[in-house]
Amino acid sequence: MEEPRSELKADAEERTKSPDFDSLTSPEELVRGERTRDDFFDAVLGLSTPATASEVADLAGHGVDAAREYLEWFEQMGIVKRVTESPATYVRNQSYLNWRRVQTLRDEYSTAEIVEFLKAEAARVEEFAEEFDVASPEAVSLSKHASTTDQSIEDVWEAVSAWKTARRRVDLLERALATESGDAADQRTAV
């Protein structure tokens, strides 16, 4: 390790004083640095209900003016949708996020791998349908199934959630395969 330049070294008098830890930059600020866009992106990904620029700014830990700029940019990109005008509220655009997931699948896996993933997820969906003896997870009564199978409601809820996840994965995998075959609807650009 190289020695620091002389002007960066503490002199003898400075070494006798303890450092002023309160004046040091907080670790949160050091980590945040140039990640403002990422902070706002993380904040909007968590939006399931409409939020104002002020609320998004609070979630991201930045100012309202910056939130407005990023929200406008994210809206142009299709990442968020404006729900109301005054005050302007935004919600994440789930269609865009699904499209990005499909594109990521296409970029990271071969068609053969996607087909194998689809087979596995489709088999899970079938197993859940047989286990619950209904066509969809929405048709399951958590409390009724828990009492008739002597399971906890939490266990049934987890299984139903896993079933819903498997169905979403099947949908994304099928869309990734449709994109491969030239389905123009899934080949739109982000802008």
C-alpha cells in the first residue's frame, strides 16, 4: 500500500485529538453516491398503489424535484404510468416489467433451456391443481382447505402463493418462446 501524500497526513498536533466522527460522511451517503437513478428505480418498483413525487422522494431518500424529473423520465420509458394529474401520481407499469423479464429470459437462456424450464413449471402447476382439486389458485379457500386437510392456514397460503408464482413463470416462459418465434407484440421497444 502506498503512503498518502504529505498534505493528507495528520501532523503531530492533529494526532493527539480524536477524530470528529460526526463530521464524517455517513456510510449511507457514501454508498448512495451516483446511484440516484437506482434509488428512484428501486422506489418505483415498490409502487403497488399510486404515489406522488413527494412519496417517491421519501422512498428513494432524495429530493422532490429529483423525483419529479425521474418520474417523468420513467414515464417516457414506460416504467411507470401516471394515474392522476393534480396531484400527479404514479404507479409501476407491470406490463413493462414483464416485458423486461421476457427479454432477459431470451437474452440469458437458449430456447431449449426455456422449454425445459417451461416443462418443469407446467408440471408444478399441474401438481398444485391436483393437490387442491381446483383449476386455479383463486378458487382455493385458504381456511376451508386448511381445516379439511389438517394444515395451518399459513402452509396453505404458502402453497397457493407458490402455485400463483408457478403460473406467472409459465406465462413469462411462454411469452419468451413466442418472442423467439416472432410474435411482434412482445418485441416492442422500451421507448
